[in-house]
Amino acid sequence: MDLAQQKSPTQYETACGDQVDVPWRSPIVKYRGRQVIFCTVDCLKQFQKDPDAFMAGEIVHTNSNKRTKVQPDS
């Protein structure tokens, strides 16, 4: 399943764990072959500095104290 997981009919989870209703209005990039949605451009910029560290939860999200932690596909 893509990182851009649909949580409900109108909610999609971002890389940092926030929710967005309209994913195409948010920054989206490919990471290791999967789509990743970001809640803000600032969040995307943090990701771009060190994508692996961001996705591993080693970088605190710019707009909150959240850390990203992506679960691998099962």
C-alpha cells in the first residue's frame, strides 16, 4: 500500500501522520517507489534535506513535535 494511505472516504494520512482531505492540494513526491503526501511545503522541505532520516522518524516535523515513522509494507 502507498504511504498516501486513505484513512476514510475523505481523509488521507501524510508522511508526518497528519490528515488531509484533498491530497492533490498537498505536496506529493515519490519515495522508494511509493507516493508520499506532505501536509505543508515546510514539511516537504524537511524531507528533502534527508529523506531517509525523515521517514525513519529521526527528524521532528517542522509544524509540530511529531516524528515520522513509516511502517513497512507487510
